[in-house]
Amino acid sequence: MDTKPVTVLIDVQQVGSCSASLNQCIDEFNAKRAGQGFLSCSSGDSQMIEQIVSQCTDFIKEHQQHFDWCSMKVVIKETSDD
């Protein structure tokens, strides 16, 4: 029985009230992370998952004061590599 590798995608998403300016900040953050290879990783790499979640959490903390009417959360999605 072969098990397919699973990748997790880790992202910051707005919930509730949304801001186009905050969307732009999130897009820029994602572009920077993509260039560094920090958008996704293997679901078995708990150290990398923790590091990426930490980066996303730091982003939320840094930007929450500027977008206090918006809520953000870190979202982790699994996808099969096939």
C-alpha cells in the first residue's frame, strides 16, 4: 500500500470584516514567503510547519494594530502531491 506524500499549505486569511489594503499586505507577505520557500511543506515536517505558522502569527501580530477592524487567522490545508 503506497501512501501519497501530503503537503500542507499554510496561509493567513482575513475573517469577518475585510480590507483591500490588508489583502495587499497578505499578498506581499505570501510573495516574500514563496520566494523563501515558506508557503508549504511536507505534512510530516513538524519543525517546518511550526516555523511557517510562527511567521504567519508574527505577521498577524504586526499588522493587527493597523487593521484593528479586521480579524485574521492562520489556515493550514492539506493537499496530495500527485
